[in-house]
Amino acid sequence: MWIADGWKDYEVIDTASGEKLERWGKYILVRPDPQVIWDTPKANKGWKKKNGHYHRSAKGGGEWEFFDLPQQWTIGYKGLTFNLKPFSFKHTGLFPEQAANWDWFGEKIRNANRPIKVLNLFAYTGGATLAAAKAGATVTHVDASKGMVSWAKENAASSGLGEAPIRWIVDDCVKFVEREIRRGNQYDAIIMDPPSYGRGPKGEIWKIEDAIHPLVKLCAQVLSDKPLFFLINSYTTGLAPAVLTYMLAVELKKFHGHVDSQEVGLPVTESGLVLPCGASGRWEAE
């Protein structure tokens, strides 16, 4: 497992009864987590001192209950600054476990000794975009949500990367890649964080089990002659790490490289265990 253990401003304090107790800067949140199936006592005092609690509804979805939580605040990671705010479906605008991947590809970019162009698809609020830009890459950030792209721009400005070579694109990711193929544009690295299910700006339905392999096949066509890496993140339980490995190995076999796929996770302070948070597949050049 790849563990995001470099955080100072974030931690999973405890897990119990389907929920995780987290510290985001100086604020404590309780959020549901489908992986927390164990029923252990909520002994940590943080459970009673929370600033926000997301309650899942039996009908699907849920709602926040707040106890002295600001509408927006920031946390930092290795020189990057992220603006956080609680919004629908339990999220805060950041997936801290992805720091394990930021560290990995940041080092690859810094050590490449050549200009690196990165394509970040389903780029959300820009965690991976900023990590790549800070490492020295030129980044194309693509997301179908105008609001998320605006949020990512705010994070870039807060991180001192407002003038970094980042191209911000609001578009359906599949259609954007198809146009890049026609335009002959190429990239040295691709990052994608596709949702399990979603809709494009014009109502296009995305279902990861059906769409991910065709997209990887498409993306292979925009890779440069000497690609550096290809990263896929998945939060879909049906896509095991081995599936990610197979897809990348099949579609990138013409390039010289190797694939490794693992679960990603976050250390839990109270128990010393690691909370699994999805999986990542990494192809890297040899």
C-alpha cells in the first residue's frame, strides 16, 4: 500500500462505526467512510469536540451539522496551500491520501532533467495539478465543472502558483482528449482521477467500468515518444489494483516501462492502522 504519511496539517485521528474522525488544520470533522466496517468504541475525546459532522441519510446523500466551523479555511502540504469548504456529499475539496502520488510524480518530474508536459483529467480542485506545477511541469488541467476549475485556480493563487504554466480547461475529458488527438498535441505524463459515475457538461453519462479502458486507449495516443508516467486513481471497489495494472500494461506496451498498482491509504493515529482509500495504478518509464 502507498501511504500518505507526510501530512502535518491533516490526520485521521480515529475510525469507528462507519465514520472517521479527522483533523483538517485546527478543525475536527466526522465523516462517513464505507471502509470503516469495524465497530470499536469512540474513545478519543475528539469525537465529542468536532467542528462538523456529516450525517449520511438512509435514503442516500446526507447533510452537514456544524459546530463552530468557518465557511472556508486553508491547510498546507509541502509548500502548497488548499482552500477547504464543506460541500455536498461529505467532501471538503481535497483527498489527502493523494499526497502519496503527489510525492511520487513530483520527484519524477524534478529528476527528469527535461521539460515535462502533464495532462490532468478529472482534475477536481487541482491537488495533482499544483503538485506537478510546483515540481516544474507545464500542466493542462481539465474538469467538466466550472466551479471546480475556479476552485483549483484559487488554490493555485494561494500556493503562489497563480502565474505558473497551467492551462485551465472546462470540458468533458473524453471529448477534450479526442480533440487533442486531432490537433496533434502530446503530453509526457497523464494523471486521471475519474469518478465512479458522473455527467459531462451536456449530460453525457460517465460510468467508470464501461468508460475507463476506452479512455486509457485514447490517452495513449496523446503521449509523447518518451512518456514519463501515467497515473490512474480509482475509488470504485470493483476496480481492483490488478485491473489498473492490466489496463496500463496492455495500452502502454509499445513504451518501455513498468506498472505497479496498489491501494492508497492514510495512517490512523489512534490505532496505528492504515485506512484504505481507493487504489492507484502507476506506469513509469524505465
